[in-house]
Amino acid sequence: MNYKKSERIQKLIANYGNYSRREVEKLILAKKVFKNSQLVKIGDFATVDDKIVINNEKIIFNLKHDYFILNKPKGYICSRIDPKNRSVISLINNYKKRNLFTIGRLDVNTTGLIIVTTDGNLKKIVEDPTSKIKKVYLVWLQKKITSNDLKILQKGVKLDDGYLTRPIEKIKIINNNEKILIKMTITEGKKNQIKRMFDALDNKVINLKRIEIGHIKLGAIKLKEYRKLNKQEIYQMLSVKIN
């Protein structure tokens, strides 16, 4: 990545600093952001070589990113800040000293693989549907899967807002008796997409667990636990060089 590239200040700080883009925009409007001693306006550009001060504190750009894979438990959310201290980021040691955020959000009742990082560029790549990075889930359902359900899933499901999902990349029925369990792979990430897909099929998701993003697998990591990812694992997940 070209760290010397000129970018909009709020984007630059969100990628390498200690604030989110929204937080920076609010502070700019409050006239609390300065670049090289000049008051910043929305839309101004900067590089990491510029002296940027927010609330009388100089921004120290973090050009070396952190990457973690974490097993998210139920009851935690993927927001950076939560007054009820339910942020999954709080499970990372010294999280308050890092500008961490999640990639691939999971709702409060969904468990499994979440990537936590300081790399805003990686987040954009993974969450961009054109990247077609696979996400693998285990899905426990209320009712049995029918052959007609499979046909619809393989063609694309029309959601409640009229959006037609992409065809399922891969689906495997693990158990279709008492505890209905399937394994499925998608390359999209619409909000609550899998739950909404089965709602459209007049079925209900009882439990949902993500076990893989790209080539990165959850493996034996226990709930609430995490490990660091290395750059090679990131490259393998994306099949592209990001840094």
C-alpha cells in the first residue's frame, strides 16, 4: 500500500489513526481538527507526513497493522463502541490502545469467525461483494430442507426488500432429521442475509455460526478466544497483495 498517497483526512485517520471516519467528520465540523496548523474542512486531503492534530493531540499514524481471528460468542456485537460493553473488540487485549474494528459483521445472536484489524483497506476489500470472497456458515434450521428449497437457493432467493441474492456457491445437508443442520457458502454479506433467505423460504434459522472467510478457518479456537493472523494468511485469503 502507498502510505504517501494523499487521501481525504477522515479516511486517512480511519485507516491509520485512532478515530473512525464518522468521529473525524464530527470533529471537523466542530472545528477541532488541524493539518499543519491550518483548520481542516470536510473534503480536505492529507498524507501521513502531514502534522494532524485533533483535540490538541497530534495523531500518531500506525503504519503497521494488526490482524486477529476471533471466535465471537452470542451476546456480543461488532460495533467499535458500545455503552453496555458488549463489543466483541473488547475481547482483544489492550484493545483501547488500538484502532480496531471488525470485518464481516455478525449479529448479536450469531457466533463464529470474525476478523478484527486496524486495516481499513482490508475491510473494504473483504466486504466488497465484487471481491467474491467466500464465507462459510453452519446453519441450524427449524424445518427440513426440501428439494424445492435447494433449487431456489441455487438460483438466488428474493429477500423481503426485493433484493435477489446471488446463487449459493455451495450447500451441503449435514442432518435433515431432528436437528436440521446445513453447511453453506456465500460470497455476499447483506445484513442478516442468511436468516432473511430462510425466512423467504418459510423456514427459521435457530442457530448460525460462521466457520470460514476466504481460506481462513475458525478451527479449534474456543468462544471468546483469538489468535493473531500473519500477512501470509491474509494474502491467501484474498489471493491479492494488499500491502
